[in-house]
Amino acid sequence: MAALSTLIIVGKALIGAAIGFVFPYPARTGLIVGAGLSQIGEFSFIVGQTGMSLGLLDATQYSLILAGAIVSITVPIIARAATQEAARHLAELGAGMLVRPELEGGLQILRNALLTLGFPPRRIQVFVDDIRGREVASGSADDEFALARKLSASEVDLEWLTVSADSEVAGLPIGRASLRGRSGVSVVASEHNGVVTGNPGPETLLAAGDRVAVIGRPDHLTAAAGLLGPHPSAPVTTAGSASA
């Protein structure tokens, strides 16, 4: 299947480009023609069915043609655009992903500036994605970031918290610690000895020094930090007591 898909995408592109070079057009035109012809169209299904009815193809060969066609059609098209107008035009032509180098450079500068000012990284990413969606494509791209904007407006945030040795939940599994019931946060990841586990189960232990990624509102995060931090009844070592 991989060989057939490669033959379809690369082979057809080279043949189409070669045909374009025969005519007195710029090389760029030939390359565009080759890229446009690199997929199998729906007409191949009709040709395949005709071949089966004439006894030229069997069911296995026809299925192989269908599978190759589906793979070639689903290959995403990534394009580079220098201006907003060009990006919108490429999106209308079917480009699945658009890259604008000048815009990406500006967004990176903006992101670094906001990080320096202390803005939360997650909200910066939502803001940058919102700008990218509005600048690169049309209104349909805005819809893809609508959920992210709603999450940002709801003040849901993610934070990594460290389990203190004096925490009342240190040594307990996540299920028994009941972080969600007691603070309102959801545990989405944990880190133990440098190994990160996504979506840890209720049996995962909260060992001292481990880090857990929790998601929730600011007041939820504050409550979780209190549970994972030193217990209020834990003895506090001061400089005077240490010297004594």
C-alpha cells in the first residue's frame, strides 16, 4: 500500500510536470500542474468498475485501486503564502494548511514579549492561534478556535504543582486523595522521577517531590496548591530553631 501510494503521488506528479515542460510555459507552471495531478480522482472508481465488468480487473486489484485513491486524496496540502490575500485564495483552492513566514515571525515576537510580561503561556497560545486563524484563512478558520476562546473566557487554566513531603496527600493514590472533590481540579498528567504520565489513573501514587498537572479555575488551583503543599499543622523550621 505504501509503495502504491508513493507511486500515485510522486509518479503522477512527475509525469504531470514532465508533460507541462513539453509546452512553452515556465517551469513553475509545470510544477503546479504536476502537484495538482498527484491524486487519483473519483473518475478512477468508474474506470475500475468498468475494468471489472470487462474482466480486466479482479476484486483484489479493484480494492487496491480504491485504497490507493483514498490515501492519495487524504494527503494534506500545505502551502506558503506571502500575503493575506494569497492565503485566502489558497484556502479557497483547497489548501489544508497555510504558512505565512512574516506572520509567524511577528507572532513569535509577540509571544516572547507576552511571556516576558508574565502572561500565562496557555492564554498566550490561544491569543496567537486566534490571530493566526483570522489572518490566514476565512471565517471557517475562526470557528476552529471558538472553543479555545470560550475556554480562555471561562478562566480555566492549567498548572504544574509539586507534592510536598509534608502534604496531607503525600503517599496517597490520586483516587484516595480526591483532589477533584476537595479542590475542584482535574489531574491531567503526573511526573515521577522525570517520567511524565498523561491522564494518570486513580491508583497513581502522589509521592513527595512528584509534580502533577491540574486544570481548573484560579480558585480551584489555589485550593489544590494548598492540598499538595505543606500541611498547616506541619512543624515549621526557622533559622533560630535550626541554629539551636
